[in-house]
Amino acid sequence: MNRLKQLRVEKGYTQVKMQMLTGIDQSDYSKLENGKRYYTFEQCRRLALALETSMDYLAGLTDEKKPYPRSK
């Protein structure tokens, strides 16, 4: 299971819920989750915010799920 799907399942979200949270069409989201499509920077940012993680975690650059502190 990839990190995107794992986080979504942990949160109890459906793909439709992810569409509502991110604005990414459900069919496109499914392709992202199944590795049939790469996400853009903006999509990655939206996903990280919706799943309360970092873009680095989604990209596999770190194993730390916790997001970085945000500047105000």
C-alpha cells in the first residue's frame, strides 16, 4: 500500500472525501493513488494539507508523518 492510500485509510477518508478536501477529481485521485499518474506540486501540497502530513513524506523523502510547523 502506498503512502497516499495508507494515510487516507488511516484518516477514514474515501476517495470522494479526498476530492472534496483537495479539489482533485476522484478519477484523477485514484490514478495518483495507484501510481498511474504523478501529482503536480500543487496537488501534492493540497494532499499534504488534507492528510496533515508533509510533502516530503508523500514523496518518500522522510519517514516522519508529522507535518512541519507552519509559519504564520
